[in-house]
Amino acid sequence: MSVRITALVSLLLTAACSEQTGPLTAGSTLDQILGRNSAEQIVRNFDPEQMARGQALFRKNCAVCHGRNAEGTPDWRKPLENGRYPPPPLNGTAHAWHHSTEELKNFILNGGPPGEGRMPGWAGILKDQEIDDILVWIKSLWPDEVYQGWYTRIENRPK
Ligand code: HEC
């Protein structure tokens, strides 16, 4: 059983990273995909001040592309005429939650893969602490079941 779950999760991660996510949505079939019982609750004890700082930093630096509430572009799955992808939602409805905090942080520091996207890198512009603050705010937007799936299967996945 656990082998099957691992295979499914890595399939999901591969799909996420290939930019061809198809019909996968973050919330709808999460329990089935992860073979998880949604009864277990993981509580987010985020510091409200850190969340407020993250929100302000996000709105100043990121909202121009990702939207004021990180809702992204409606057609984020469809490549643009130039073959590049529009900014995805970061609010738990796309696949930002398929990545660990470390992976998200590195992505934000370095930007999108060369030639593929338009996500700029923020190294030297935002401080480490500021990126941490933004990530806490982003995670605070994720629906409970998305956060729980991320926490148990992605952030704390067996190494
Ligand atoms: C100029 C537009 C633009 C700005 C500004 C921008 N992004 Fe992005 N972002 C993108 C695009 C486009 C992508 C999709 C990947 C790519 O094409 O590089 C993306 C992808 C991402 C992802 C990966 C999402 C996933 O589903 O894996 C994260 C996380 C992210 N951005 C965070 C941020 C944060 C935090 C900021 C502000 C500090 C920011 N972005 C500012 C355009 C932008």
C-alpha cells in the first residue's frame, strides 16, 4: 500500500514539475491521491505579525503577476502565444503546495527555469527573512486539506 502511495505522490510531483498538470486540482481528489484520512488535523500556528509582513511584501512585489490574493491567472495551465506559462495561483488551487518550503524558497530566490517562464529571481532583492514571511502568508491561504496533505506528504516526506 505505501509503495502505491509513494508511486502516486511521485507521479503527482512529476506532473507538477513538467508544467503539464492536466486535470489535477489541489483539493478535489487529494484524499484519494494521497490515500489519507482527512480526519487528522494539523494546526497552523503561524505568527500573525509574520503573516502580515508576508502579505505586505507579497502585495508589493508579487501581486502584479500572481494577483493580490495569490489567485494567479485564470488560464494558468495554458501556455501563452510565446510558449511560456502565465503566473499560477499560489493560494492552494494550483501546485505550489507540491513543493517543500526549501524548494519554494530556492525557486523564489532563483526564479523560473531559464527560457521557460517569466518568474524573476529575488536573490539580492528580498532578504531571506522576507521570503520566509511571504511563504508563511502563502501557506496561510491554503485550504486545510491542502495544507495537511502538503505537511504530511511533501514537507515531512521520508528522505
Ligand atoms: C513578472 C511576473 C512575476 C512576478 C513579479 C513574480 N512571479 Fe512567481 N511566477 C511567475 C510565473 C510566470 C511563474 C510560473 C513559472 C515560470 O514560468 O517561471 C511563477 C511561479 C512561481 C512559483 C512556483 C509555483 C508553482 O506552482 O510551483 C512561486 C512559489 C512563485 N512564483 C512565487 C513568487 C513570489 C513569492 C513572488 C514575489 C516575491 C513572485 N512569484 C513574483 C511570475 C512572476
